[in-house]
Amino acid sequence: MADNNIPELTLEPTATAAAMPELTLDGVPTPATPAAEPVKEEAQPVKLDEELLTDEEKKAVEDFSKKIDITDSNLVLNYGAAAQKSVASFSENALASVRNKDLGEVGDTLSKLVLEVKGFGKEEKKGIAGIFQKQKDKLALMKEQYSKAESSVERITRELENHQVTLLKDIAMFDQMYELNLKYYKELTMYIIAGKKRLEEIRAGELEELRKKAESTGLAEDAQAYNDMAQLCNRFEKKIHDLELTRMVSLQMGPQTRLLQNNDTLMVEKIQSSLVNTIPLWKSQMVLALGMEHSRQATAAQNAVTEATNDLLKKNAEMLKMGTIATAKEAERSIIDIETLQHTNEQLITTLDEVINIQREGAAKRKAAEVELGRIEGELKQKLMELRS
């Protein structure tokens, strides 16, 4: 009975599987966990042979390899093309998924939430007259801010919930993409093993017979037949190498897909934390702020007046001190500071030194160039003499 879990190999470049096979990693040797050592061991290269396959897959590869005719140029050209096209299509779909999804929108929404949280309770900057504003006006302002902020936060919450739903769908999609990539990876592995198996049989059989025949007969047509078969083997070997490159792309797409999925998962967790922690906590803190403002109404206005008076006296004293000191310093200051003249003189001397050095270097370079020009001319004349001899 045929095993539906085995990828169906085909020699048709556009053939597609009727149903998506559920891939399995049975039969793939699991690398042993290396013991902890101070020196990191080098990774052992993976040998691409039938040891990577299950018994059912080995039989499918054996049967398929017998159908491969490397003398058919169209077959060689399209060998494994269906799997290669599937990997290319998979890569394009993954790229489109990332390109069409803008996680910056989630960041912008979270930034808006932060601004709303920070903006609550802040007063607009006003002049001295604002200090004497009645506390009931401040309380009214806070209530107005609360009403506006609450409306904005509700809107932001809905946006975050929508982003969360989208990201959860993407996470599920990445699971499907990962499983699909596993299928392509297994198909390519089987195509490569089947091709290598058939190539080894031809080189050990038909190609070796043609070589022996060409050596024994010495006929040109036998030598050409051997050469033609060798070229076909090389061409098919290159095709298998192309499949190995595609297989490596498919192999790398696995962890890349998981990385994208992990990014979405982290963002979902961040959104969830904002919805269940940040927003409820912020609302409770707003209510507490309004309650505390009620208890401060009686003393806040007097405190503001006292602080403003003290600040005004301190600033006037500082300004008087600074103005008096600055006037005295300016009166005693020379028209041109000695430091300025010293700096100007130092810059002039430095400039003259640099000019002298530049002139010396230029003279030396010109002499060296004169010598080099003579050498070049001599070499050219020597080469011309060699051409005439």
C-alpha cells in the first residue's frame, strides 16, 4: 500500500501534487547534544544520502531513479523544476507577507497610548496671571482632559485589538508556511538522492563500458560516444548541484519563518500586556488623580502665590547680581584681549610652517617624479628595442 506521506517525485516541470503531503522527519538522525566543553566543536557536515530517508522513501527514490534518462535533454533541464518553482513561489509569498504587513502601525498606536498617559494632568504654560487661577478651574481642566483621554484610549484599544487579531492570523499562517517549506525540503532531498543514485549507476556502468570500448577499438566514433556520455553526466551533475542550492534556500527558510513568527508573537504579547495591564492601571490612576485634586483645592492657590513670590524675589536678586558683575567686568576689559592676539600669532606661525613643509614636500615629489620619468622612458626604449630585434 502506498504511503501518502511520501512526496511524489515527477519528471514534469509543472506538475503539482494533488494533495498536500504531511511531511515527517522520521528516519532523520537527530544529532546528539554535544557535551559541554571549553572549546566549541566544529559542526559535522551533513551527508546527503539515503540515510536521511525512511524505508518507504528509499523505495520511492529507487523506483524513480530508474526512470531518469540523462540522454533526454528536456528531462535534464526540467529535473526537479517543480520543486524549485515551489520554493521560489514560497519565498515570494513569504516576502509579500512581510512587505504587506507594517508592524510600524502597531508601534504608532502604542506611542499614541503613551502620549495619552503622559499628557493627562499637565497644564498649559501660562504667565504670572495663571498662578492666581482658581483651583476649581484646574479641576475642571482635569475632568475635561479625562473625558478626552478616555475617548482616545477607547479608540486606541480598538485599534490594538484589531492589530492583535491580524497578528494572530499571521502567526497561524507562518505555521502553515513552515510545514509547506518542510514538504519542499523533503521533495528536493529525494530528487537529489535519486539523481545522484542514477548518476553513480551510469558512471559505473554505461560510461565505464563506453570508455573501455573506446580504448579497445581506438575508433573516433567510440571515443566521441564516450565523451558525449561524460558530458551528459557532467550536465546532469550540475543540475543536481542546482537542486542542492535550492534545497539550502529551503533549509534556511525554516528558521527565517520561525523568526518572523516569533516577532509577531512578541508583538501580540506586548499588545496583550497593554490591554490587560497598562490601560486599566492608567484609568485607575486618573481616578486617583481627580480624587487627590479635590483634597488639595483649599491650599493649592496659597502655595502657588507663595512660591511665585519667592521665585520672583530670587530671580530679581540673581538678575541684579549678574548685571552688576557683567557691567564691572566689561568696564575693566581691554578693547582687544591678549588671548586673542596670542591665538592669532600662533595661527600665523602654524600657517607659515605648514606652507614651508608643503613647499619642501612638493620639491621632493618633483625630484622623485623626474627620476621615475627617466626610468619609465628607459624601460619604454628598451621594450621598443626588443620589438625590433
